[in-house]
Amino acid sequence: MNDNVPPLFAGKHDWLILLALLAVSLLAWAGHNYGSHSSFSGACRVRILTEPPQEMLFSGPQAQPVEIRGRTGPAVIEWGSDRKIRIKSSSCPCKTCVNMGWTDSSSLICVPNGIVVEPTVGDGQQVDAVTR
């Protein structure tokens, strides 16, 4: 048997570096998942990409599901008791938008139906991206 097996790591302090990186990663993940969604009020903007384009603003959760008409037919948007939102049903063929489930921060998009549901966080005036 060969006793001259090279070490798995280069030095003694490599474990400390790995543990520090793991701790920073866990803190970043926890801050992203638990700290950023607290200001969602249930308000959203719904855009329907038809000719002419339509836009609806909802200032908060609706008591009843809302039916909207997209390019391929109706879709139903529903608010949950925990202020999350989802596309409950849609007339699109593959139902990817329905299978996306509940959200309080990311947009729900039904491409065949031309529907974009964008939850607004806080006052709705926050910039999420800038392009040139």
C-alpha cells in the first residue's frame, strides 16, 4: 500500500475557509428567503398583451377570484389568505402558469394567453432593473 497519498486539501486552514463560506451562504439564503417578502400587500398589476394592450391594477387582495380574458380565453387569478397570489386556471394548452403555484414576489406569466401578473412590493415604485 502506498503511504504517500497526497492530502485532500492544501493546508490546515482549508476547513475553516469552507465553513466560513458555508456560513455566509446560509446567511445570504436565509436573508433572501425570509427578509424580502414581508412587505407584499397583495397588490398586483396585471398586463394583458393583446391589441391594444390592457392593464389592470389591484390595490390589495380581492375577496373573490378575478377572471380576465387573454389571447386564448379566460384565466382566473386568485389571492390566498396569506396574501399570496396565483393563476388558478387558464385556457392555455400546457398550464405552466397554473403549475407555477403561489407567489408573493415573482411574476406569473402565461405566454400563450399573453397574461403577466406582477406582484407589487411596498409602494410599487421600486426599481428592480435598469437596462440601456
